[in-house]
Amino acid sequence: MFSPTLFTLFTLLPLALSAPLLGRGDDNENKTPTTPLSIGDLESKFLRSAQFTRVAYCSSKAVTNWQCGGPCDDIGKGVKVIQAGGDDGLVPMYFVAHDPTDNSIVVAHQGTDPFKLLSIVNDAEFLLKDLNTTLITSGKDKGIQVHDGFQDTFERTADEVLDAVKRGMNDFNTTKVHVSGHSLGAAIATLDSLMLKQQLDKSVGLTTTVFGMPRTGNQEFADFVDAMLGSSFTRITNQNDPVPRVPPQLIGYHHASGEVFIKSVDSNGQATDVVQCPGQENENCGTGNDLKITSIPNHLGPYFDDISFSEFACPL
Ligand SMILES: *[C@@H]1O[C@H](CO)[C@@H](O)[C@H](O)[C@H]1NC(C)=O
Ligand SMILES: *[C@@H]1O[C@H](CO)[C@@H](O)[C@H](O)[C@H]1NC(C)=O
């Protein structure tokens, strides 16, 4: 049963491997030194987003009632779910909620099984397509292209996410929005944030924190993410996870800035060495990993605070 996905993995990785050799000149490589990020800062900035993202793997019913076992209990009581949807298939699960802790609206997207993801990035929808600028109007005429399959998935929930965020901001009188997601959900979360940045008032405090994100668009897309979201966008990568290295740069894909790279995690699931990686595709971080050493489990976690992303922690 694993043969098609393993086939995908083994056909895709050599392509990605060749990218640094063929895709870019040495002059363009980003080797800017990294700066350490303390575990305290990592937790204070990103733990809550990681916890909400983990909840997105649980069933909509469990999430709506905020009874999803450990993942919900770790966040605590008082969260009001505004909208929960998805079918764990064509439409990955997601929810929009109010977090009373800092009076914010949170949007969180689950990912997909990494074998499935690696097959999505390698299948017929591999090609870059023009950005749909219906909801992201300032992306017009900039040559922005994104992965067709990721964009299709974003479009399936974009309208309801936008609607639920607006409703939540109104009902709870808040102008703070935190968007997060893992894996395929990281790509969707990033597209959501571009949409929200465009559609909501300029005064809205929007942050985006994504985990194990695959490359989602071309160089113009990466530049657009930098311009629209800037330092409010953080992309956390874990050790030897292969997913952030696909689709390869060789065929035109490029990551935005904002990477935080976890270099090691101890046996308690706590990150022990974490760095911030200036610029796009920093060779000192995920981009520079040796492609012969990959770990699918690193895609799931643990990232820090023993947080892994899968439905295993949810009630049946
Ligand atoms: C673009 O996205 C909107 C929803 O945001 C959707 O209604 C429309 O069909 C999409 N356009 C294309 C060409 O896919
Ligand atoms: C909403 O929040 C603003 C700013 O925090 C405050 O000035 C206003 O009174 C609040 N409105 C309501 C209806 O609570």
C-alpha cells in the first residue's frame, strides 16, 4: 500500500537534491548568519499557535464543543469556536475561534499525511498557476504563481474563513487575528493571511505562524508574502523534515522570509537549539539540509513542548 507514495518520495527527492546544483548560481545563495532564539522566546511567541494548530487535527464536533482531549485542555477553557469545518479529505479541517487570553481571533488549519502531501506536490497539479486575485487583489499583475493544488484547497474554505473572522472580530470587538497551520495547512494559512491582510482594515494586528510548510509559490509569491506580511510571518521548520524542501527550487518554487529553524529536540520533545534565519531560503537553515538525510517523523514533530501534529492526540 505504500508503494505509490514511496515511489513519489524517491522520485521527488532527487529532483529537489539537484536544485542547489542546477537551479541557482552561488552568487544568489543566502548564507546570512543565523541568530539564536531562546526557548523562552520560542514558547512565548509561538506555543499558543502550535497548540491551536494541533487542535485543528481533531473532529469538528470535538473542536466545536472544545472537548478534544489533551489538545483542547492544554489551551484551557473559555475558547469560543466561531466556525469549524472540513472533511479531513478534499477539505482539510480548520476552525476559527475566539481566544480570550489576548482577546484575539484564531484561524488554524490541519495538514495532511506527509506521504499524501508528497504525492500532491508531485502529481498532475504540480504546476504553478497564476494567483487567484479575487480576494487578494493587490497580487494582480505581479507575475505571482502558486501551486495549483494548494490554491484549489485554499479556495474551498477562503470565503467561509473570511466571513467567520469578520463575524468574530465584530462579536468580540477585537482587531487581533492569529493564523496558523501545519504542512498543507501551512500553505493554506499563508494564503488565508494574504487574503485577510487584503480584506481587513489596515489597523488589524495579523500574525501568521506556520509549521512544516512546503514551498507554495514562485519567487514573486515569496516577495509578495514578504511585502504583505513582513515580520508578522513565521515559518517554523524542524530538523530534517523533507516537506519544506519541496517542490524544488529547480522548477521555480521559492520560500518567503521568516524561517525559524529547530536544529535539535531532546527526548522530552523540547527544542534545544533554535535559530532565526534571515532572508529567503537561508542555506544555514532548512534549505541547506542534506537531502540524503530526511526524516518524515520530523515533519510531524515534536517541534517544541512535545507538540506533534496528528490526530493521535484527539478523542476517537
Ligand atoms: C477565485 O477564488 C474565488 C473565491 O475566492 C472563486 O469564487 C473563483 O472561482 C476563483 N477563480 C478561479 C479562476 O478559480
Ligand atoms: C471595542 O473596543 C474599543 C477599543 O478597544 C473600545 O473603545 C470600544 O468601546 C469597544 N466597544 C464595545 C462595544 O465594547
